[in-house]
Amino acid sequence: MIVCVCNNISDREIRQAVDLGISSIAELRKELGVGTMCGTCVSYAREVLHDHIDSKTTITELRRTTVVA
């Protein structure tokens, strides 16, 4: 799906950028040109960015807790 119509940037391209280390709208703007024209796409681009970052979060530690009945 196209996120930034002005620069023809898709949600897939934003997710790929996140996979390559992009972690902010400022970086997306610099690297892909997202939001550099009319700016209408910025809120949706931010949503795609954060959703993909959140989906990459991994559990690094598990703790066992005791349940008292």
C-alpha cells in the first residue's frame, strides 16, 4: 500500500527500512523522502514505523513467578 503518494513510498519500503536500522520519522524523511512534500502521510508513516518496530520486539528474559492460592 502506498503511504507517501508524493514520493511513491509504500508500507513495505518503510518496513524494509526499519529492518535495515531506521527507527524514526526523521530518518525515514532523510533516507526515503517520506513527508517531504505535502506531509499528509506522516501520521500513517509513523504508525507503520512503530507497528513494525513493535513487531520486532523479542523476549530476552523469562521469569518464573510463584502463584499463592
